[in-house]
Amino acid sequence: MRVLIQEVKSASVAVENKTIAKIGRGVLLFVGFTEGDDEMTLCKMRDKILKLRIFPDANGKTNLSLDAVQGEVLSVSQFTLYGDVKEGNRPSFVNAMKPEEASRLYAFWVNLLREKVPSLQSGRFQATMEVSLVNDGPFTLWLDSQELFSRKKA
């Protein structure tokens, strides 16, 4: 699972010129899945994201979590996070999870987030979406579950 996190002042998603989701201060999460991702991976990733201290405190230090600033979350499915351009110039998406399974995991992901983030908004899976955002900073992080949660070899 990969998540690109962007701290935002505001963000929204439109489908067919109609806004379907909108948030104020918080994070925009672009979320992609690969083979081997499962519910446990998603639980760990949610907990990691919600504990991240990426918002500035009164001294401007990144010490505050999403909850501490009463931030909102907009989650957008993004299979292109698994785009591979190692060979040639056209991205290959063979590492992205098949849409049927990814759809199920994305629905699970949204429900997981909703348990802890009442102000959660979401894009629409497999829709052509127009995402608008006003970065704050900008402050962007890249989380990859295989890097974060894999056991280190001795």
C-alpha cells in the first residue's frame, strides 16, 4: 500500500463537474494498493497516518497530529502510485492491484478511516476525478507499507 499525504489548507474532488467531496484544513491522501495488501496492512497504515505529527505547533515545529488540529481528511484512490517507469517512457501499472480487489480494499479503507475521522471525505473509486488542493507549506510525505512494516533481515 502506498499513500501520498499532502497537508492542505483545503481540497476537493469533482466528478463530471460536480463537487463530491470537500475539506478544509487537514490532509489529502492519495491511496494505492498492490498484491499482498490486506486488511492488517490498511489498519497499520491508518494508525501510522493518524499518529503522524506533521502540523505546526505554536512555535512552528511539526509536533501536532491531525486530531490535535481537528483536521479533516480527503481520501482519493490512486492506482498510478504503482506506476513503474524503469523501462521505457510509458508507465506500466502491473504492480497495481486488480480493480476488483482494490475496490474492496478501498471501501474497507474508507470505513477504517471513518471510525477515527468523523470529517472524512472520499473520492469515487475508478472515477475520472478532478482533484483541487491548496497545499500548506507545501508539506508532502510518501508512505509505502513495504518499507514501513516489513521485517528487517538479520
